[in-house]
Amino acid sequence: MKTQISKSDPIYRRAAFLLGEALQEAKRDQAITYVMRVLSNYAAIGKDAGSGQIKNENLRVSQGALELLGTVESVRAWQRGTINEHPLPLKASWAFILAEAERLTVNDVWEHFAQNPMTTITVEEDSRLNRMKLQSATGVDRYKLADIRVSHLGESPIERLKSRGVK
């Protein structure tokens, strides 16, 4: 189900920026990349935030990250042992928006990010993606090839850590 976003919503303004740049056939630069990252943050946790906060709040984690949650002895170890990873690389997201800009709406741009939310994975899983040359691969199920399974938590990682007494 598609969500209609208000023109006053920051998500709308950022998605409108991306669509406007795509309609001008802009080359992906730092501004475009940063806006895509911000939209990814909203898709993952409902707001823009830094990497550590996303790791602490993201309900979408790999099985490896879920196992790490049960063993780490500090929040710092959790954050050092994980990466926020885009299941659909930003390179592919920009290529899609560029290719489809003429038919997309601002809401469609947002839905693209909402349907591809970030996943918190372990550093080892990220290394596996890199070793297998899948870090920016498109057109393949990168996670399946790298044996990364995704779990959806009922409570945030930080809540899980706190319930174990981890600080």
C-alpha cells in the first residue's frame, strides 16, 4: 500500500529533490548521495539519525547481527560489530530513479526507499559481501548469494541490550 506524504513533510521535500535532479539527468554527486542516505534513514527507523542510532533502533537485522545481540557485552561492541547496509545499493537506487524519472511521482521515489530499508548486518557479513564482490552488485540477490538472512525484531536492538543489562 502506497503512503501519501504531505508536501510539508521532510521526506517529501527530499524525494522531490531527487526526482528534480533525475529529471535534469544529474550525475550522482554528494548532495544526491546524502539525500538518498537520509531517505534510507527514514525508511529504516522513521527519522534521520547517525549510524550508531540507526544500529540501535533498526528492527531489520541479519541473523548474524541477531546472534551478536545475544553475546555482546556493551553497546559500543554492538555498534563496532555491525554495519548499516543497503540491501539495494544506492547506486542501483539512483539508476532506477534516473531511468524512471519521467513516470515517477515524489511518492514513488519515497516508496522505492521504503520498500528497500537498510539492514543492520555484522562486520563479517559486510566483509563477505565485499570478498564476493557483491557490495554494489545489482540484478542479483546479494544476500542470498552471501548467505545473509534477514530477521525482523519485535523490539529494537538497544531495548534487547538493555533487557540483558548491557550498557
